[in-house]
Amino acid sequence: MANLPVSLDGGHAQLVSLDSEAGTVTFTRNGETTDHLRLATVAFIKQLPALPNVQPALEFVTVDPPKEGASGEEQAGWATISSLRVTLPPNSELANHALISRLLLAPSTAQRQLAIISNAHAGARHAPLAIEHLVVPLLAAAGVGCAVHPTQSEGHAGALAARLVQAGTQTLLLAGGDGTVGEVVNGLLLEDGAELAPLEERLGLVLV
């Protein structure tokens, strides 16, 4: 177990304990627990960009299971995304700890353009809800902007993908099944006459 000094929002002195065996991160002040995170619920840890006269910080972004007794169609059955910001003192080793570094999302200087192609019928029609309640909020927490493009008909995913890439999109996130993936690949790589059309730049495809 490692114990390292940090501070939470408000500047109160804290001590963070990382338990490799239990997979937990515990924040204490004056011997009393203030926050306790299970690493299994941590989606990623964002390393905030260093700014002049501002101490470096980490942001723990967690995805917690739905709370018992959740009511309302929009909230019931969906996990909760929350974050905890931790300010690091000078020369802190917290970001270098093995439990932290494997979840660390370093700040990027060049933001890739990301678009989501969502098949309204995928996942027994749950795909659009998953995009709305989980994927988009997680991307926003990571500092990634995105636009959602629902498919309208069979074959539309391929046309959407081709148009988005031509407009400069560098990463496509596909919410759909094998059919959606096939349409997108065909739309990107096959020209008239089924001739392969090489992409001018590298393209990232993410399947959910």
C-alpha cells in the first residue's frame, strides 16, 4: 500500500492510500476517510494540463452502477458518471504509481475530430440511449467533443461515414452490429465498380 499527500478541491490537506491488492483508492484527512474509490469503477484518470501558477491536478472520472430505487425512464437503469479532482503538491509521485498510470489519460495538444454513427435499431433499440447516457458524457468528461449521426435507412451508415471522412473527421465511433460495420467499411473503401479506394489519412474506428 502506498500513501501519498494530495489535496482535494478546497485546498484541504489529504493523504491518498492506494491498495494494489484490493484495487482501491482512499482519501483521508486527519485519519478519517473522506472519499473511497474502487478502481473498477474508474473509467479513466485525466491529467489536467499544467498552467502557469497553477498546481498540477488529476481528475478521477468514475462510472457508478445505477442506484437502487432510481425512478424516471431517463434515469432508471443507467450508470452515473462523476468526477473527483485532486490537486498534486510539487514533485508528487501519484501520477507515476502503477495503479494510476495505467488509467491515466494525458492531455492532448491536437484534438482529433470524432463523430458517432448510431444505428437506431442496434442493441434492441438501446444503442441510442447508451450513446446519450454513457458514451457522450464520458467523451465530454475526457474533453472530447463529438457529434451523433443516427442512421435513417439501410445503407445510410456507409454514406454517412464517407461524407464525414471527406469533411475531415478522423475518428468514427460505430454504435451498431455487423451490418453497420459492413456498411461503413464498404462506404469508406469501395468506389463505383467495387474498386478499393485507399484512405488519404489514417482513420480511427471504434466499435461499441
